[in-house]
Amino acid sequence: MRKQLFFSRANHIVGYLLYSFIVAYFIWSLINIILNIGTHEPLTVGGMILNILALLVEVVSFFIALYFAIQLIDGVLRVGEVSYDLEALTGKTKISVIVPIHNVQPFVLEETLIGFTEQTYSNYDVWVADDSSDEKLREQCKQISEKHNAIYYYEENDRFKAHMLNLVIPKIDGDIVAFFDVDHIPNPGILAKFAAIMEQYPEFTFIQAKFGFRNVTNFLHVWEAMSLTQQFCSENARRKIGTVLYSGSTACFRRESAYPIPEGKMTEDFDHSVNLIMDGKKGYFLDEIGSMSLVPETMAHQISQLFRWFTGQSGIMYDYAGKLIKRTIQRKLKFRQSLDIVFSSLLVVAATSFYFLGVFYALIYLLKIPLVRAYVLGQWWLVIILSLTFVIYFATISATTLYTMKSATFPLKIWYVPFFLLFGSFTAPFFIIPAFKGLMGKHKMIPGKTQWNKKIPIYGIGVVFNIIGIFFLYLTVDSILQQLCATILTNCTLYAVPYENFFFSLFAVIGFTLGFILPFLAISMRVFKPKIYDEKHIYH
């Protein structure tokens, strides 16, 4: 424990030093921009605005990336972990498990229900909450539920998962309500662990356990599984500050805090977590595998799912920004908790801000506007910032890899990591769209109109990004030639007026990731085929 605490403090000290540097860099650069220090000619108003916008994107994205890296390192250290005693279980705490289903294959439901028949804890019941539109599937699921002593409940519902849960929760009589997705086969001891922690730690309102992945058979699955495992690593660190998030499955709540689940939201789990945190309630992350789940089998399914998640995630800011500020000012919410919620909801925005920075730099480059930063550092400012960015990125990937290898959520081999990075790089641009839809309030679930998972025009979006990527590849070549003109070549009259810059590295990375999206998608869509799910079980 002391060793863990020492490394956590060292992690935070390094983080504070880096934060101090970036704040000083921001103030220094802002003063230089406003005062036109280090320019051969005064900045125009437009040039000043572009410089400030680019600077803001640099600093904000750096802040969030650094915060996330520190959090992941704390996650590897497993800060805030508590012990529990299964031998001290009273057996009096009843758990009511709810498994919501919609047009699910019967064998997937049966696998999960069999998992509940093998629990080491005995004081529980299982409810299957069905709102399927397919009558044949309903009848099959009803028979399977009865076969495994689960209580089957059907009601017509066009208001999505949250409403179905809200219909069932008032009907149960458990002291604790547990939620499991239909493809999450529970670990035999998970209900006993839930009951033990809830009995021994009354301060916890809910418990979120991590889940493993049982169908990781290709590199697409590796990317999906590592991305979710990275989220679990963050949850480990959130225990210390009281901002553990509910992930929608393999979790349990005290009955009084389970209801109502927020309706009309794309991420009802995230919204429910934020409401509880703002009410001063605290969750606990159990860093043990509570169930074995399935990851999406195809690129189309994964992107569709992430579109919904990321739209809802960034929509938290649209719904709760004012409340977070008010509660923080009133001291009903700690500043660190508010900051964590903000950074968690804006994580995708920060991850894709790289492309917006490229757009601002492209405008500055094409308009031949001087790029003004911390002047005394000269051109070294870019080298320093890029080096720090690389260090943060390396720390993030290293922490994710270490945690994944230790957590046993799936069998990870070290040579899988480059493919995780490759898939992440080529898919990241897609999530600019849902991130900003959420920020603009386009994250509501409208009955009869919104689809839970909808088909995304992947190729159409890919073509647009490909064209933008080709433009950035052109800028890469152009900026390299400009740099040569400015520093090496003596006669550039046949090419252009020399313009000293170091943009070519950024342009090259953006050009590569965007310029090769289409072939990457074409290969992925052809190679990764569904084996379990078909379209009627995915898009509804």
C-alpha cells in the first residue's frame, strides 16, 4: 500500500509540473500574440484570432490528454481499492437481477441465464425484461427464461432500454438491483462479491465490475477490447475521487438509487452516474471480472455503437454544464469531481482535436500568417510541445497495455498493441461527428424516430475524409519544399516565396490517417464478418 501511494504521489507531482509548464507556455504565448512579439510584421486581426484559436486547441487537448494519462497510471496502481470478506456474508441481502433484451438470439440469452444458475450466492432472483418486436423470438425467450427459473416480463415499449428498466424496477423486491446485458455471462462469484461489498461498505451506492471478452479472435476485436479495458483502468483511479461511472452492465445498485434510470438519453448509464455524483453519492469499481461479454463482430457494428456512445457522452456537457458549475460554486460538488466529469465527457472531443489543430495550422500556413508562440524558445517550442505530447501518448499506451496484460480481460500479446494503435488512428476521425452532435444537443432518444443502433454511411464519410487527407498530403509536400526554400535552397523563384515553418510533420500524420481511411475501411468490411449477430439483432 505504501509503495502504491508513493508511486501515485510521484505520478501526480510529475503531472503538476507538466501542467505548470503548459500554463506558463499558454500565458507566455498569449502575451506574445497580443503584443506581436517575434514577428517581422504586425499580425492582422484575423492572424491574431487564428493564432489564439490554435493555441487554445493545443493547450486544452494537452490538458485533457495529460489528465487521462495520469488517471491511467493511477489505474494501473489500483488506487482506492478496498478489501471485502466473503466469509462475513449474512445471506440476508436479496439481489434482483434484471437482464433487458430486444430481439436477441435465444441461445445468447440461454448462455447468460445458465451463468446465473451457477452462482455461489443463493439469495437472488433473475428478471428477463423483454420488449422485442419479433413475436417468435419473444416466445422462444419466454420458454428459455422459464426453463432456467427466471421471471419473464414482456411489455410493448418504444422508449428504449431505460424505460424498460424503469417498468421492471418497481416490481422487484430485492435490496440490491443488478443489471447485466444479455451477452454478459456472469462470473459464478459475482453476486456474492456484490452482496459482500454492499453489506460491508454502506457508503457505496453502486458497484461497477469490469467484464472480460470471450470472442476476441482478430485485430478488430483486439482494438475494441483494449479500448474498453482502457476505460476500466480509468475507473480504478476514479475510486479515489468519487467519480466511478456506471457502464450499463455487470453492475449493482442499492434499490433506492437504481430508480429512475434517465430516459431519452443515448447513454443512460453515464447520465445516471452523473446524477448520483451530483447528489453526493459514491460508486465503487470492482477491479475483478464480473462477466464475460461479446465485442461487436464487424467494423460497421462497432462504429454504430460508438456513434451512440460518443454522442451521449459529449451530450453530458449540453445537459449538465450549468448544474456542475452551480453545484461546484455551492460546494456541493468537489472541483476535482466536476473536472473529472467534464474531461470524461469531452475525451472524444480532445482526442479528435488533433484534426482541428491541423485545420487551423493549414489556414495559418496557406495565408502565410506568422505562427507566434513563446518567442524566446524560437522554433524549439514546437519540438518541446511535440516531445511532451509523445511522452504523454507513450505513457497512455504503456499504462493501457500493462493494465490489460494484468487484468486478464482477454489474452493480450504485446505485438497486438501496434494494431490497437492502427485501428484507433484510422477510426478516430469518424467520432468527430457524434462528439459535436452531442455538444449541440443532438443526443436525445426520440420514440418512433431514433434508432438504438443505426447504420452509419461509413463509405460516404470515408470518401470525404479521404479527399481531406489527400489535401493534407499535398500540404505536406508543399510545406517540405517551403522549408527547404527557407533554409537550404538559394534559388526558390521557380517555386514560391520562402516561408519558414515546421508544419510538415503534423500535415503528414493527418494526411496519412485521413488519406488511407477508405482502403482501410474496405479491407475491414470485407475481412471481419459476423458469426453471431445478424442485422436484425443489431440495427433497431
